[in-house]
Amino acid sequence: SQPRNVTHIRVFPTTVPATLPDVSSLNLVPGRDEANLSITRIGAGGKMSFYTHTADTHLIVDVSGYFRK
């Protein structure tokens, strides 16, 4: 992830209009790579959204499956 500053990532289903959640999925500090697991609903068109609050960062995302209703 290697953020330049302290930041957090929010992972959420893509919606129209967009709705940013109040809770972070991962908190990051500069110079450290962090791993995390987030279970999130799939949004419009099968898409997910990722938001970083205060710093540029690199994200690698692996999708390991999904649940059907």
C-alpha cells in the first residue's frame, strides 16, 4: 500500500448516486504495507468502490468469491 501520509481506505459497493460510508476498512501509516480482509456487498453493475482519505496509495485487490441471495 505504501501511503505517503496517514490515511484510511473505505471499501464499499458502487451506488448511483455514490454514497461514501462512515467507516474505514483499513487504516494505513506511511512506509508500511498492510493486508486486510473486507467482506462487502457488490454494487451497481457488479462494481466495488475504493476511497483513500488523505494520501495517494497503491492498492492490490483480490476477489476470492461472492455470495448470492
